[in-house]
Amino acid sequence: MEEKNNAYLEAYQYWKSSRVFDEQTRAEVRGLEDENEIYERFRCELSFGTGGLRGIMGAGTNRMNRYTVGKATLGLAMWLRASNPGRRLRVAISYDTRLHSAEFAEVAAQVLSARRIRVYLMDRPLPTPVLSYAVRTLHCDAGIMLTASHNPKEYNGYKAYDATGCQLNLEDSNALTDTIRSISDFSRIPFRGRPELIESVGSALEESFCRQVLKQSRLRDAAAKRALKIVYTPLHGTGLLPVTRVLAKDGFTHVSVVPKQAVQDGHFPTVKSPNPEEHAALDLSLQLAKAKGADLFFGTDPDSDRVGIGARKADGSYALLTGNQVGALLIDFVLSHTDLAALCAGRTPTVIKTIVTGELGADVAHAYGADVVDVLTGFKFIGDRMNRYERGLEARRYLMGYEESYGYLVGEHARDKDAVVASMLICEMAAFHKASGRTLFDALDALYKQHGFYLDTLSSLTREGARGMAEIEGIMNDLRSTGLSRLPEKAKLLDYNLGIGDLPRSNVLKFVFGDGSWAAVRPSGTEPKIKFYYSIKASSRELAEQRLERIRAAIQPQ
């Protein structure tokens, strides 16, 4: 305990006794007995990571609660006022189905309206991309989304968006964080706002959003759509109505929804974690797919910005696809069904991916004559590039953005990943290949034959609390100094903390091999994890797996 200072104890005593906090909060803090628990709750304040504020719900400065949400929102109001002097400000607020998301959204609305900022508050849980779309459509100065995306039920979060509908860039999020931290007195937070400045919205916005999604449809073969058998799960989240509505309007008639997971429930009772990246989250949809003889099954996370899929193989068995594989297949489908010359009108067709996303999709894009731009992890960096292209700062035409963590965006209606448009295009893609006598796995094999076999995988180590953060930092420092010497073959080290190209500095290490294979390591910006990414190219799966094990053994702690 010697590394702890007493600042956390001062915060703990303040929350335990001050009548600034309600009795329920004070009682929760008084009930804390474990010193480590007290330390973890009060050792710091939540800060913006790759996905905004995110943390476990509960009382404390390092937890998500009405007071930390209120403080963040007061900071946002102050920052907006300072950045836009004299303007009448507008902010859109939305939330997902997580526990307390609706309550936190109401807190944010009250705080903003108390500061004479007009608020458009969604009247129901809606997907994150709808919030991004709302900011753009309603000409807002900012947006707030209450969600922890795919995290377990104990978490919630707070995403802040700029006037373009893009999550705040690093400069703005740092400035906002500084403003929030300047607020030391929680009694300054105005929890009672001005009702006349809060407007309830939702239905018309959702319908308008769905119309924009449908404009990205690429497949005109109605019979192929009718022939595809689909199973879908919203994992107790916001995707049910927009996804099923879009699929129905697009002509898909065989869509079965997993009944137990169609209910919006922040306890997520049927899964350990509502994360479509995790195989167990799609177990019920796989069972229903087998019962229905479906061609495709997929699930969206609680705020419907990520989608994970599985499909039937030629032998009748089922398997899941990775985010990298789906991204490559989508690029192939979208670009093969797009008149690039007409769309781009002399500008360079461009796909954007993150630096930890595999290379198969990039190879596919290049084969169609498109350029590929790499950005840091976090869809805000993709959105930022989109904004540059829209403003004419670069002579590029955006085609698609994606990341290996199951996030995709086709179209320019939003500036964040969108599982609704991705779901529609994945279904169209599956229908197209089925009509041609292929499964998605057949289509993937064809890409491997053309571009080489890629094995892309992710491993994570979870390290909770302050001690875990220190351990993660130690792993990163060790790899910086000894990683190259430990590898079984020659490689080049890219340390993004030193700055690579025009990218902002970031705590990411990437070991790149001569054939374009690579391994990357980064601490998660939203979870207490360190992540190890591998993209291995070889002539066969067997050789790729052997090479993967050699590289993983060299750099990843056991």
C-alpha cells in the first residue's frame, strides 16, 4: 500500500459525509469496508479513452454515477460556451439499454438545459450511429451517448461528439477533460434544468436514419434476398427495431429473431457479456440457426455499433467469422457493386482501417483500385478522415471504414461505426453469394487464393486496478526494449508513442515482418486489458498457425 497517497482518502471522506450527495450514495460509500475497493473507487477520476468515459457503475470519482455524469456534462457545457462565445448551443443526447443509461441521459439533459443549452433528448434507447446522425441532422454543436458498448453489465459510459457527429478528437477531448477536472465542487452541478429547453425526439429521427441506411443498398436481386434465411439477435440492446425494419424494407422475408434476447434488458441475462466479438454471445443465435436451417446468423451489441456473424458452410456445419474476415468480404462486395468512377468523380477512392486491422481487406481494396489509409484505433480517427475528405482537404472519396473489432461504416450518414447498415450489407452479401452457389466461406477462400492466406487473431490479458495498470505499463516498457531481440525472425519496430507519419502519438507497438505480417500490442482504452494483435500471412493455414505460435511465445506473457 506504500505507493498510495492520501488524496483518495480525502475524496472518500467527502463522498461519505457531504450532503452534496444523496443519502443512497453516502450510504453506499459508508458501506465500503475493503481498503482496496475504496482506493479503486477514489484513486482517480474517469478520463476519456478511445471510447469516451467508461467505467464500472457505483459511487466514487472513478465510477459511473449521476455525479460523475453531471460533472462531465457541466464540463462539456463550460467548454462549449468557451469554444462558441455568443452562440445559441444545441446538444443531442441518446442512450442504450444499459442499467442507468436513461437516468444518466436525463441528468445530462438537466445540466445542459440549466446552462441555457437546448437539448434534443431521445425518447427511447437508440443505436449509437443514430446519435451521430442526429447531431448532423439537427445541426447540433455536440452530442452525448450514454453507453458502454459491448462491456459487461456492470459498466456504463459517456461518449462525447462534436458538431460533425464524430467522437471528440484528441485535442478537444483533452481540453474537455481539463475543463471537467477544474470542477472540484460537486455542489456546482445543476441537476435541475429548464424543461422548456428539453425537446423529446426519436421516432422521426430513427425513421430518417433508416432511410439513409437503405440508400447504401447494393443488391437489386429481390429473389436472392427472399431466398436467404437469417437469424438475428440484438443481445437485449437497441438494434431490434432498426435492424429488422431495414431488412424488411430491403426485401428480406426470412428473418428470425432470438426470442429471449429480443427483450431490452440491461442485466443481459442470457449472456456473460453482450459482446459479439465473444463466441458465447452468439450461442443462442447459433442454436436457432441450426433449428431453422439458416444461411446466416448475426448479433449486434447493446448500442448497435458492432456486429458479429456466423454462417453455414458447404457441408452444412456452422462457423463464426472474424471482424477482419467480414471486413475483407464487405470490401469485396461493396466495391464490386459500386460504380467507383461515377461515385468518386476524379477523387481517389479510399478505404480507412485501423493500424491493428488485418491486411486482407487492404489487399482486396487495392485490387479494385482503391487506396487504403491506416489510422489509430478508435472510430473517431476514421470519422476525422471522413471529415477531411468532406471538407475537400484531401482529394479522396470515402468508400468504407472498418476495424477488426467488428465495427464497419458504409455511407456518410454517420461518423461512427454502424451495425445497422453493416447488418443490411452483410445480408445482401450473403444473399449474393448464395444466389451464385457460394457460401461466405467459399467467398473467403476465393479471396485467400487471390491474395494469400491471412491468419488474424487477438489475445488479451486482463489486469484490474492500479496494480494491473502498472503491470500493463511494465509489459509495454519491456517490449519496447527487448521485443525485437526476442522475435524468432527479423522485424521492424514501429513505436507509435514516438509518432508515425501524420498520426497522433499513441501507446502502441507494432512489429512488422518482411512479408507484411505483423504483431501489435496496445493497452485497451476502454477496459483493464492489454491486447496482442497478430496478422500472419502464409501459404497455408497450417504454416500460419505454426508461425503465429512462435511469434506469440516470443512477445506475449504467459
